[in-house]
Amino acid sequence: MLTHDRYEQLKQEINFHLYRYHVLDAPVVSDAEYDRLWREFQALEAAHPDWVTPDSPSQRAGAAISEKFEKVRHPRPILSLANAFGAEEARAWVERIRKLDERVETGKFTVEPKIDGLSVVLHYRNGVFSQGATRGDGEVGEDITANLRTVRTIPLKIPVDARQKSKVESPADQLTLFPTDLQPSAFALPDYLVVRGEVFITNRDFEALNQKLAEAGEKTYLNPRNTAAGALRQLDPAITATRPLTILVYQVVYWEDGKLVTRETGARAAPSQGTGIPTSQWELLQWLKSLGFPVTDVARRFDSIDEAIAYTETWDKRRDELGYEADGMVIKLDDLSLAAELGFVGKDPRGAVAFKFPAREVTTTLLGIEVEVGRTGVLTPRAALAAVEINGVIVKNATLHNFDYIAEKDIRLGDRVLVKRAGEVIPYVIGPVVDARTGAEQPYIPPAACPACGQPVEHFEGEVAWYCVNAACPAQLVRNVEHFVSKGAMDITGLGYKIVEQLIEAGLVKDVADLYLLTKEQLLALEGFADKKADNLLAAIHASAAQPLNRLITALGIHGVGEVMATDLSKNFPDLAALSLATVDDLQQIEGIGPNSAASIIDWFSRDANRTLLYKLNQAGVWPVASGQSPVANNQSLSGLTFVVTGTLPTLSREGVKEFIEQSGGKVTDSVSKKTSYLVLGENPGSKHDKALALGVPILDEAGLRKLVSE
Ligand code: IVH
């Protein structure tokens, strides 16, 4: 495309997005995408100044005004900020203004969060809040005084009496440090003061609000900024009042004191004898705070741009700690007189720059919804997206949490969706950009059958998830086996994900019981298996057959049954056969087992595939009998006997044999003495063997021990 055509196209697009953003409060692209268009547009204008026409978005500070509210002309233009992406661009900014005024060289910098909210302008006459307006196009805003009055952190009268302020209890208020010990200011309160701040909603308040709306079955909001924008533009202030809006104030737009003096912020140095206002941004923030305005408590002042950048960059990583959405930090020349003298370019003051954090939210197209089957059979919807870059990573998939979420947010196939990728969190779909709909979007219908095995899916009372409860479902099998062999379950070492996949692919394992039927020949036929590896794996599998009942119950992966519940079950049922016969009532007798878990256990044992699995485990000798109820334990046949174990036993691990002996009433000690009843001998024994021989202590192998127990 010819560059001029591209320029015209960008102009149209940007004007459209500005209108959607400022007038309709319904942007269809994310800030990051808008920034990209804007930068391309600015570069074209810089290269071709002759193209610039009065309708260029660069020729006005904001967008058109909507007709709903009265108009308010701002006493001074409400400026915007130029962006800097990265340290280099921030240094380039300083370099540019240093060339204009060498005082920049030795000047200080104040750094503040760039709150992602709505800019508002607050007027105070003789200390009383008299008018509040939106930014509008930067020259004229809308009168939203009534709405702003409902924002509890906006002082209706300044200076605020600190004792009264402490009565405010909204969590948002705790964000800002209100002065408890107001210092007498060197500056008097001007008769007329106009300040500017950012209205926003904290993340916590936003989540609480959305939760409340969801519980009431109402539509939830996409993000705090949209919510705040909508709330400020309510024609009924009573509605605004129900939204948890708050504010941080950061600028004096205008002030007048007496009939004689009219000044622009910081245009001239403030006299220090009790009149005027501070001309350092840092001191201005303290002063605003002393008047009772909420002011950020993470602003800092630095002697050099490098320190300012370093501080800014620390917040890039910690931005979630702010408790509200910030899309960057603002680096400001601390000397406001100097900043004012430097003037502005278009709508951007030269004296400050927005150091942008990488965007975390972008919009893209939802191409489809894929359904994955997890180990426990839970079906999870996953968004297939038109590839999009978020903070340096190309994102093609994102989580949609669960099917209720899709319905609740009314996410449709083909929708333009807002996607968030923050920190290490898996990218997720926030919701649809409803205003970008063309009508071609299709509602999504969740599957009624498991996409992997075709069995009907089920829903458990009180849960949002849908499950495939077929234990033989191939999609679940890999994860099932992984869980079965894991540390807290059967603890079979050497059976990693890759090998599990290999075994399943070769058709050797169709359920977990098949593990115990594997032969050395079968393993040797698999890629990467040599003699020793095959031996080791088989030994580990067979050793696991001696794991106690609680571990086997855990290993089965019954929905809702974790290690603790499995142990409780093993204390109440001697084996899996007994457990499989339990009724809901039997199960609910056990502390910690409620109706949902009980139902899920019954459900598991009622399935044919699971019954077959139990039969196979039993046939393979994987059939532990629990302590307490077992005939073995009951006869306590080892009671009074002391054992020492040495060497490696064929099936029982060191822990396993100890448990085995103790369950039958015996004791295990470490060293052989005359009092030792038996030495249990395995392969490669140590010196204990010699000692036992010397002392004449009877020696058993594992089979002998088992025999002793069952006698
Ligand atoms: S200073 C001349 N400071 O960011 C002063 N702006 O992208 C210009 N914003 O329109 C603004 N936090 O609405 C300033 N601490 C902060 C800010 C801040 C948020 C907003 C403001 C501005 C936009 C520019």
C-alpha cells in the first residue's frame, strides 16, 4: 500500500478508535494495539509534515464529546503523555529535552504509577468541591460532578480533617496513606484550586463486584477500567454510588489566589512566604496529600534518569502489588517551572513521559474452542486463537476456565476476545468485545459426550466442571497412569511421561493393571530399553504391588479422593472388595467424607471398566489388605517379636517391610542383638548378616516372613 494511502487509512482507524474509546466507552481494540497504530501514524506524520490536515487526530487532544452531560471548559488544557517503550526511549526523551534546556542535566525526576483509569478534573472553590469533569477532548469535558460526589475518596472539602477521614472503611481507601498528622503547610490553600487525578477501581474491589454480579446472575464486567468508565458516565448518580470507584490525585491544573494573582501551575517559582503552591512535583504530591487528597504512596524522587528508570523497571515486575491496573510509570521532571517552560508537542507535555509496561491484555479472534480431558476426567475448554503477541510471547491458545465461564461471559465462536497474559499465569480469555460483533458469531454448545471416548459426560453436584467418568478413556489413560505411579500413590520410579506414552502407544497398557503384566521381552522391544532398564522398571513395578491399601486407593484417582481421604478409607475397609460394597451411608459415617465424595466413590465402583480394573489388579496380586481390619493385623501374629532387616527384599521396600511387620504387631530395630527374634535377609546384605550368624539369630527371607505372619 502506498504510504499516503496507509496514512489516510490509519487516520480513519484512529479516529474510529478514539470515538469508541472516549465517546462510547466501548473500545474494540486494546490500548497496546491502539498504541501501535498511533506510533505508526505519528512516524508517518513526522516524515511527511505536509500531509497533516486539521482532521488529523494529532491536531486535538482527545475525542468528541458525547451529548449526555453539560460541557465544562477546562481552565487549562488537560494534556496527555508521550510514551516511552523501554529504557532507551526514556533516555532519548531526556536527551531531547536536555538539548532544549540544560537545566534538565542537573534536574531531578519524580516517578509515579501510571494508573489505568479515567482522568478527571476536580474544582475546589474556597476549599469546597464545586465541580468535577471528565477529560473530554482536553479542552472541554463533561460535567460529572454528581457522579464524582459519590466517590468516597474524593474530598468534598479540603483540607480534610484527618480524624474524620479515618472513618472511611472502603478497602480501596487503605491504598492511600492519609495524613494522620497534618503538618502546617508552607503553602496556603488557594481560593480556587483545580486538580487532576485518575478514577479507577482496585483489582480486589473489581473481583468482588464481579462475583456479586455473577451470584445475582447478572452480566460481569471485563476489566476495572471499563467498569470505572461506565460508572462515571451513568446518568443516575445512585448507580455510580454502587460502584467501588476511588481516585489518586497527581496534578494541579490551575489555581487562583485572591483577585490579583492568576497563575498556571508552576509557571513561575512559588514564593515561599505562605502563598503559591509547590513547584516541585515531589513536593506537590506531599502538599496534595496534606490537603487530604488520596495520593500514591509509591512515588519516588531521583537525582538521575538512570535511577528513575531502574525504579520504574522494578515496578514492571511487581505491578500486581500495586493492587490496581497500571499500564506503566510516569517519569516527570520534578521541576514544574522547568517542565512548564519546556511546553508541549501536540497534546503531550515535554516535561513528562509515560514509561509503558509491556501490555498484558490484547484482543484477538476466537477461532474455536477445543476440549481437553484431564486425568480425573475433567473436561476443560481451551480457546484456539488467531495468533497474537502478548508481552513478547506468541499466544495461540488460552484457557476458558470451564463451560460455565463461557456461558456467563457469553463468549461466542468467532468473537473478538480480550486475552490476558500476566506473569507466569497461563493466558486466559477475559471475555468478548461485544461491540466488535458482526452477527456471524456462533454461540458455543458444550459437548454432551467425551471428545476422546464418546461416553456421555457427567456433572457432580456443587461443581462447575463436567467429567468423563470412563476410566478406560484413552485421553485419561496417560494421565491416569502418571498419577497411579506418582510418589504419593504407587511410587513406581522410572515410569516417566515418555515411557507411559510409549507403553500406551504400543498397546501394552490399556489400564493401570496392565503394568503388572508387562514382560521383559515386551519392554526390550520398545525404543530406548536395554537389559538393565527393563529389569529395573519391572522390579519397581513389582515392588509397588506391596504398597499399602491407602496408596492404592489414592492411585485409583477416584474423583475427590486424595491422600488423606484414601487413608481414612483404608482404616475403615479392609480391602478394595469391601470398599466397593460400601453404601453412601457407610461412607458418610467416616469423618471428612461428605455426600459429594461418597457419591463419587460409589459412582466409581459402579462402572464396568473400573470393576474390570479391580479384577485385573486382584489377579495380578495387587491387592493390599489394610491394617486394623485385616485378618493379618487382627491375629497380631508377630506381637512380641523383634526384627532386623538387611539387604534388598524382592517385593517389599525398606519402608514397606517395616509397615508390614508393625501391622502384624512386630517391632523393627536397627541393630542385631541377642534379643533380636529374626533377621530378615535380602540380596546384598551388610554386616548385620554376619552378626546374626555369630549370635545365632534365626534368619528369614521375605517368603519366610510372610509365612510367619499368615501362620
Ligand atoms: S500526568 C501533564 N500522571 O495517563 C500531565 N498522568 O497516557 C499529564 N495517568 O491522560 C498527565 N496516571 O489520564 C499523569 N500519575 C499520572 C498518571 C497519569 C495515569 C493518565 C492520564 C493521562 C494518561 C496519559
